[in-house]
Amino acid sequence: MQRVDVAIVGGGPAGSAAAHAAASRGADALVLEKGVPREDRDRLGPDSTDAAGILDYWVDIMGIHPDEFPEGVVQDELDRAEFVGPNEACTLRSTGIESSYDGFGYTMHRARFDDFMRDRAEDAGAEYRVKASVKDVETDPSTGVGGDDPRHVLSLASDEEIGADFLVLADGPQRTVTNRVLDRFLPDGRKASERLASTENNHIAYQEYRKFPEEVYDEVDGAITFWWGVMPGHTAYPWVFPNADRVCRVGLTMPIGMDLDEADDREAYALVREDDERVPSGKEYVRRILEREWGDEYDIEEDFPLVEDAGKTKGTETYPISSTNPIESPVDAGVCVAGGAMGATSAFHEGGDHVAVRTGAIAGELAAEGDVSAYNERWHEAIGDELLRNVALAELCRGYGPDDWDDTFRIGREMLAEEKGFGMFERKFGAGWGATKLLLRYQWIKWQNRCGRYVQLTEDEYAY
């Protein structure tokens, strides 16, 4: 049996960050990644899919400046975010949060970013193994660190066993291994696998890589654009994100297993047709948003061709997005859950690489020090404000329809004229009664979730 100090399940941003942090501090760290192929990556790697990019203050949360990246990771420098409703729109040109990054943000090539994170971990001395699927984990919490017997024994699909003192679970929002491990620490028949089931707690995302006409690319260049109130589902929206060389990612996120007949006022949504018997496919939604925005002047399939050497399969990809509140980890058993597996990436799906990297780095650092008991406290301190904001925004828009989004963007446009970025949410009174109501509701939701109450599975629920 191979013995390591830290075994890490999952080789995405959280797992690679944990490996780098642990190995940099002298620990023997092993990443176990099952590996998936992509059109735009030569070797197998993690499920490298993500929607947006990185905003300015996210650089500081992540702790890695883009100047450290090799060429090709950063794709487009951003100067704004466009929020478009059925009839109203709002442009965010500053987050209003101080940061070390001089700019609004950037989009990135996620597969190249993951390769950078892997190389960074290996350069620090970590081992990164691909085609290493973890079937099960057995944990003996009574076993001390550095003893003859490992606290954790991981069983691989290859029938190999790995022993480790500390376990970092970073297997993403599907939580294939995480749920199985956490179930064993919950008493009285309670199951993490039920509370965190991906079909109940996640959204499904679909995106295509399209080459835009030069005039249209000039129009969207520098902006991440979201359309709200054009398709049904809580926090469901299509997007366009510019990459390099006139390539844009066009995609959407929506709840898993949604029944179109349960949507209120389905005829009010611009991307739903009267003859739709079920929720349109991701591919169909993408075609419809492109037709709606640019179909009057362009032939979408001819003028916006798929870039077949990008994405998972011929310019397309489908992937889960965590849409659940975060969970705390059973640290007394030497287990840290990080990134998408802990639900930190997030309730509002604003993008999660920054919090994944930060939580993974905290877990790896503490594991190398031989004591992860402070992990939950540390990640609350590091990303708690970010999670609270996203949980509050997700709850704020629960039940919104097209008219609600128009009202919100009209009010938001007026509020942004008074205050930059997210600072507008901290005002006591904004631009008129509508803004005041919006602010008071947002602040009430934040107050209800204060002091870490946004967590849905707490450390004290585990039994050892």
C-alpha cells in the first residue's frame, strides 16, 4: 500500500491547489484524478468546464495573479458585465471592491488553467495521477497522524489501495466520492447523498464555442453578458463570454429535471415557444438566443460556426454547476471538502474557480501542518463574505419572472449611477422607493444568513 500524508480526490482547481499548498510545505501529497478527454487538451485531465472568468477582487481571493500564468490562459481582458432583461438592461463597470488586479477582470481558457495548476503542484513536489478512479474510502478517526496504520484507506478502481493521514475531497459538484464519505459521518440515518444530491442541488450547464463575425465580436468584446428573464427556472440564464481570436462561449444554465408545465407564465419567456412540450435542449436554447440577438442580420450556422477543436466534444460541452449552499467538513476525522464538492462555487453560479483554489489551498496548508481542525473556520474567514453575497442574491431573485428582472435592472441602472459596483447593495436608501425595497430585502436576507448561517451541513452534525 502506498502511504502519503495527504490524499486528494479530484484534480481540478481545488485539488491541484491543495496539492501545491501541501507539497510546498514539505508534505507528501497525491492527487487522484479519473481524467476526461477534451478537444483542446492533449492529455487527460479534470472536467475543465466553467462559465465565466475571473473578476478583479477574485484574483485576491484566489491568491494567484494572472501574471503568473503561461501564455494562452488569459483569453480576453474584461471591462464590464452586461445584465440584459426582456426590455431593460444594466451595465456593471466596476465591482467596487478594492483589489490588486488593475482591471475589471478576464476570461480564461479553463483547460490551460487546469494544466497550469497541475504543473504548479507537480513542480512543488506533489504527485498527480490520472486514470485513478476512487471507488471507496474507509476512515478510522481514532487513528493518529503518522501512526503505523493510516487514518484513511482509499480503494481505487485498479484494486490498488492508498493510505493517507489526511483526505481532501475535491471531486466537484457531482460529489461522487464526497457523498459516500460524508454519509458515514452522519448519524440516525441522515445522508449527505440525499441532502446534496446533484439532481436536486445542481444546475446543468451547456455551452458552445462559436466563431463570431468581426462586427459582432467587437460588440461583445470585453463584456461578459447574461440574459435574465428569457428562460424559466430559478437562476437560469443564457450567456456570451468572449475568448480570444473572435471565439465566444455561448451557453446557459438551468435546473436539472425541470418540468416546463410547472413554469409560471411560460408564454412570457422569450426563448420558450408555444409548441414546446418540454424544456428545450441546451443546443436549442443556444440557437434561440443567437437568433434572437443577431438572426436578423446573420445566418447563425454559417456566420457563427462551431469551433470543433475546442471544448469537450467538437466545440460543445455539458457539465454540472453547484447551486447549493456550502457545507462544512468533518475535520475531526481529518477530512476537508473543498471547491465545488463543498458547494462553494456557488448558489448564484457566478463562477467558482477563485473559491475552489482558495479552499483547496487552505486545506492543503493545514494538512501539511498536521492539523486540519481549523479548516472550517479558515474558509469562512477567507470567502465568507463572497458566499454570503451569492447566497443572498440567489434568494433575492427566487420566484422572479420576466417583469421582475426588468424592474431589477431598471432599478440597478439607477442605483449604479449613484454608487459603483456591489457597494450599491450596502446603501441604506437608493434611487427611489423601488431601490429602497430591493436593498432592504437583500440586507434582510444577508442578516438571516449572518455568522455562517448560509451553511446547510454544519461541523457539529457529524459523528465519529
